[in-house]
Amino acid sequence: MTNIFTKHPNSVGETYLVHGIKAVSYSVQMLFASICCIVHAVFPFVFQSTASNIARKVCMDVDQRRELI
């Protein structure tokens, strides 16, 4: 019987815990980027490239992890 909680993490070569920690890490980074976007919308001189830099960093990390599979 397949465990639905470990099927996907195992398919990308990770444990449930490692996969969960990385997913939460991405979530926190993107939440911070979202807050920066909201602040930037009101004060365009603040966080001019912060959100886009975070988005690039997360995307590059996802791409690099995908290459390891």
C-alpha cells in the first residue's frame, strides 16, 4: 500500500520531513516577498527589487533541486 504522505517526497528523493521543511522555507520566503510587494505598492521607493530577488532565488533553488533527481 502506498503512503500518500511519502509518495511525492520519495519520488523526488527526499524524506517527508526534509520535503516539508523545504516547502515551509519556500512559503516563508514568498510570504516575505508578498509583504514587500504590498509595502512597495504604497511606497515605491522601498523594496525596489527585494521581491523579485527572492522570487529568483526560490526559482533557482527549485530548478537546482530538480536537476538532482
